[in-house]
Amino acid sequence: MEITVRDLSKVIKNRYILSDVTLSFSGVYGLLGPNGAGKTTLMRILASLLDFDSGSVFLDDELIGTPGYVKRTDHIGYLPQDFMIYPELAVYDILEHILILQLKRKSSSDHDEIMDVVQQVNLTEHVHKKMRELSGGMKRRVGIAQLLLRKPSVLLFDEPTAGLDIEERVRFRNLLKQLGKRHTVIISSHIVEDIEFLCTKIGIIKNGKVLFEGTPEQLKQKAAHCTYEIEAAFDDLDEIMEKEEVVQMSEENSHIIVRVLSDRPIGRPVNPRLMDGYLTLLKEEMNAYE
């Protein structure tokens, strides 16, 4: 399924949180932008949890949102950044409770449905642990499990890896990749690495305005003219960082490989990565207002 927003605006206390946003969400979609860009507000609007001041929201060809009209739909599931529910209950008991609330009845198939979603999110071995005993990544996987009980077509994730350690972040990204084979997945994040290897389409917003929408390759090409690598001695690193916009560094035996964005040729030109395109786009937007 596809979600489309057209000319959408949201004003809070006379300030535009979103301004004439037009985006089309399909496949595995990455919504990228700095903190405070308006990403969470947009995700809550897509989840039908927040109204807006102008514009429209469509699910495929069905109008599900206009100013003053928001239609709740089971086709969309939303996991906020902070998910915590019933800390003293076991995972299985929580999911059983949620399933009964949704169906408004108990069924002989409940157990199989619960164990199916638990298996999908790789929590089978932890199904009888209490929520408070779980790591941050496991709690978010419980959040996904309770969404999957509703069998939504679209899954919305707001900053899904924020606060997770490296191991859990990698595990969570792999889970999102698997979910993307069966669902439309929209991932809101300010972490480019969350988007780079997952998403087939990317939208970038800053200060509530759309800066870009397209494929990862199209975003990379924004930096095709300005991405270089420099081989440098350790002692030269401070000087390089003072003069150049350093994106990444990696250690190679007796020297360092420094990746930079530069308007002038320096070092050797290299193929841009998603981070390079993203930073170049933000820099161009900032320079446009100077």
C-alpha cells in the first residue's frame, strides 16, 4: 500500500511545524532529517493520531485525512520512539491481552497467532519474561509484535534504533529489512545508517519543509562532485579537520584515510555514500538562506 500526503501543513503556537509537505510513501521508505525537523509530527499524522491545518492524506486512492477529518484505519500500525507497556507482565500475557482487546473475544487460535508474531520478531526465547526485564531493543520488538497482531499493511517506525547499542541496532535493522518484504515500512530517523541499507526511497525534511524525495542513488549523486579521500599521517589530522569538512575517518596501519566534502579537488575523488549526499543537501539548503 502507498500513503501520499499533499500540501500538508501543521501549525503550533503560530509556528509552522510542517509547511506544504508533499511526499509519497511506498516500499521501505526512509524519512530523514535533523532533530526538530518535524518527522515525529508527520509520523503521528500518518498514524491518524494528530490533526493538521491544511492538505490531505491518502491511503492508496482512499482519502483518510483532511483538516477536521481523520479516519482511523487498521491498515496502519505505528511504533513510537518510546514504547513501554505493562512492565510487570510477561510478553506473552501482554500480547494475549492486546489480542483479546482487539478481537473483543477469546479464540482457540489466539496462542498460535501470538507465537507466530513472537517468532517473526525473534522473541520466542523471551516470551515469558516480564517487560521490565527486557533490553531496549527487545521492548521495541514487543512493540512490533503487538502491531503485527492487527495484520497492518503499513508499519511506521519513529527513530527505531535511538538509544540502542551497536549489536541491538544491527539486529533491529535486520528485522526491519525482513518486515519490508511483507509490508510497506516507513522509518523516521536522524541516523543516516538506519536508512542507507534498508530503504528503496528517501524523503528529507528540515524545518518542516521537504528538501528531497527520491532513491538512495539520487541522493548520493548530490555529492558526486565534491567527495574525496585523503591519505594522511596521524600528525596531520588536526590541520585537515581545521581546513576541511571531514565526514569519516578510518585507520590504515601507519596512516589515516580521511573522507571529506570539498568544493575544490583534494586527495582522490571517490564514489559518494548516502551520508555525503545528505550532508551536501543540508549544506546547500543552509547556504541558500545566507
